[in-house]
Amino acid sequence: MNFYYPIITNGMCLQCHGAAGKEIDGATLSQLNKLYPDDQARDYAINQVRGIWSISWNKES
């Protein structure tokens, strides 16, 4: 059996994936830039579909 569910952004996501200086505060932005210098996962908005959860399991007979 397979289960799929969209990953939709919310306010919590934007604390790291939102706009610099708007949703992402200065201290967080500094740390993100240090840890992930090539990161492009920013400037997202609320209610955007950014991926999908996929869960599979074997159905017992």
C-alpha cells in the first residue's frame, strides 16, 4: 500500500525558508549561511507545495 501527502509550507517553515530580513531573522540567517552556503531553499511563501511525503508498507494477507 502507498500513501502520498503534499508538503505545504506554513509559517514555521518560513523561519528558515522565507525571505531574509522578513521571515528569517538575522541570527538564523547568519547560521544558515554558515552551515549551508549554497542553499537555494529560500523565498518560499505560505501554502506552496514544496514536495510530497511518500509512505509505503506491505499489506498483510
